[in-house]
Amino acid sequence: MKKLIPFILIGLAACNQAEKPAATIGTEVVRTKTMEYAVDLNSVFHQDLNDEDFSDVSPLTSQLIADVLSGKLKAYDRSSDEVLSAEQVKSMLQFTDTVWFEEEETGDKSIEIFERDYTKDFYGLTFREQWSYDAEGSIIDRKVLGLAPRIPVYSSQGGDLRGFTSAFWVKYD
């Protein structure tokens, strides 16, 4: 027990310390935080905001996907962070989707097959940015760490839109 007391005291002292800033540059205190947010390219998420126009971002995002498919940019798996090949990315963006339908009145079941191609037709971008705040100068700097094209997810029963997901990440250092 006597051997544990110094470790307990060190642990208590560490818990009582205030949060330290991420960096100090000269006399300036800079705090940083990683932010992640989605931007709609075609007013799919925010149909009531008629003044929002991200149409100028669509060509940029099309070029991003073209560069990933040609191998100019590396794509990373959104959950494991492993590098994806151009073929793996293409299979994420171009695939066949099977949807089951059931007629409510008769109970008849049918299958419909959809060819999905999101290499040019996608819905938005997820941004991962590092935001730095200089408390002394009241300045916020943002640095893009990664971009992820967003594609829709449909249910296999009825084909209803369930939401959107990031297909893969393109990282910037």
C-alpha cells in the first residue's frame, strides 16, 4: 500500500490541473479543435434555404473524385483509415442495388434493381478541419484536414432514403 501512495498523489495532482492550450506562439495562446461537418451541394439537406447555392462546389468535387479514380489522390477508408485502391473507390461509387417492394393491398412482393453511379452525381461533402483560435488576437484559422464525398443510403425494403454517409476520405496534411 505504501508503494501505491506516491502514484495516487501524482494521479490526484494530474486531475486537478487546468486544461492547457494546444500551443503557445510567443505570447499568444492558441487553442485548436478538430471540426467535422457536412455541406450540401444540391440543396438536398436544406431545401428551405433558397439563398444557399453550392453549385460552384460541384465541379470541384467532381474533379476530386476524378483525381481519386485516376490515382492522383489517395482515398482512405472512413472507418479503418486504410488506403483504398481506385478500384475499391469505384466499387463504392458504382454498384447495383436490389430493393424489395411489397404491395400493401395484395401482399405481392417484387424486386427492383437499380444501377447506382455516384462518380459524378453525389450529394455533398463532409469537411474535417482543424480550427485554431488565437485568444489574444481573436482570430480563428481553419485548415482542411480531409474531404469526404457524401452519398445516399437507401433501405433494402421499399427503397426509402435513410440518410447520407461519407464514402471515403481524402486527406490533406
